[in-house]
Amino acid sequence: MSLADLLKDLPQYQCHKIVKGSKIVEMEMQGSGGALVKLEDKEEPVMLMADFFLRFKPAVGAYLVVYEDGYVSVSPTDAFESGYTRL
């Protein structure tokens, strides 16, 4: 039995957060184990350090997301686009 099957009876929640985010359009791996990341809505690339890169495993097409409390994460394309509408 999969983990999803074991958790299927958990209560459902609807998201209502406002976040900042942008689609990752290009990544260039760096010698440090991190990556230089170009975002769709930002002219200058940003550096994702090795620990962030290893934890969240960002990929081209995914979204770099910043929550109201400053927490930065990566969201898969489908999850982000089906859960958020641009303001």
C-alpha cells in the first residue's frame, strides 16, 4: 500500500495564501553544487546555494516561491499553476 493510500482519509484543506513566485526558465549548475537560476519575471539570475538545491530539487519549469513570512521554496509547475492565480 502506498503512502498516498494510507493518507487518503485525512481532512481536505483549501489554500488561500498570497505568495510571490516566478517560473524557473533556465539553470546553470555551479562548481559549489548550487545553481545560477534565471526566472521568468526577474532580469538578473539568482544563485541557489547547494543546500537549497539539494533540499528542494528545483527544475526548469517549476516555480521559485516566497511566502509572506519569507520562507522560500520550490513548487512543481502543475501544483503552482492549478493553485494560484496571478494578481
